[in-house]
Amino acid sequence: MSRPPRARESVLDAYEDVVIADGPAAATMDAVARAAGVSKGGLLYHFASKDALQSAVIERMSSRGVAEMADVAASPVGAIAAFMRSSIMHNTPFDRTIVTVSRLAQNGDAVASDALRRLRDVWEETLRPHTRDETALQLVMLVSDGLYFNNALSTGSVPGPDLDDDALAALIALVERSAA
């Protein structure tokens, strides 16, 4: 009898939880099994090794990134505005997967670093038709990076800038005018 696909997703969710909370080194097979509420054998049914878990979460990020950018490209508010708004973390599944892969990359995982570069390429490919040139595209990307970074500051002990909805809308309008 095959196991439901949700069990595999639950294990990946647990892996992300452990990596985000305690770092990649803490994400042992035993720790992930405990966090997922499965036996180690149940974990091994889906993932034969820690490398297999890492590969699966990187693939998950790539898939979620492509889906996210399809939504951005089709957004009624415009691709640039939608992308910039998505740069503010809301603890979505995609946010958590990016944070996980980022932690792996920060820990020296070259495959994770390459996957993050490819994700950035997907973002650029999606936004390129909505900007006048490469400089404008990089403006959008860098402001988005800044939004993400400052949002991360505000979730920790270091206060980030106070950017309410009106200020964010004004920033987005300024970037859109500069990029068009």
C-alpha cells in the first residue's frame, strides 16, 4: 500500500521547521522524524538520506518559485507591484522554503546557492518584460531585496523601518515610474 503524498510533504515541512529553528546541522534524520511525528523508518521510506531531504526542499523551492512568479506575472496590480509586495515575508510556505534553502546556502551548500541563483534568474525573466532595460530591472530587484532584508530585521531583535501600506504603495509607485 502506498503512503499518501501528504506524509512526504509533512516530512519536508518538519525538515524546514528544524532548519529554520536550529540550523542545518540540527536537521538530523532523527530530529526530522521527531518533528514530523513519524518513525525513522517512515522518514526513510520517503527520504533515504539527509541529502535526499535537502534535494527535495530545493526542488520544492524551485517549483514554488515558478508558481509564485506565474501569479506575479498575471497579477491585476502589475508584475512589479506584485513582486515587490511578495518581498515582504508573511510566513507563507514559499517564504519558509526560501529561508530554509538560504540557511543551507549560508552553511556552505553549493547546490542550495546555485538553486537560489536560478530562482533569482526566474524572477528576472518574469520581470524583464515589465521594465525598460537592465538597469531598471536591477532597480526593482535591489529594492525588493531591501524590502526582504528590512522585513527580516523587523521580525528579530533589530527593529526594521516602519513601512505602512501607504508608504509601501508610494515606494512601489516610485519604482514603477523609474522602471517603466
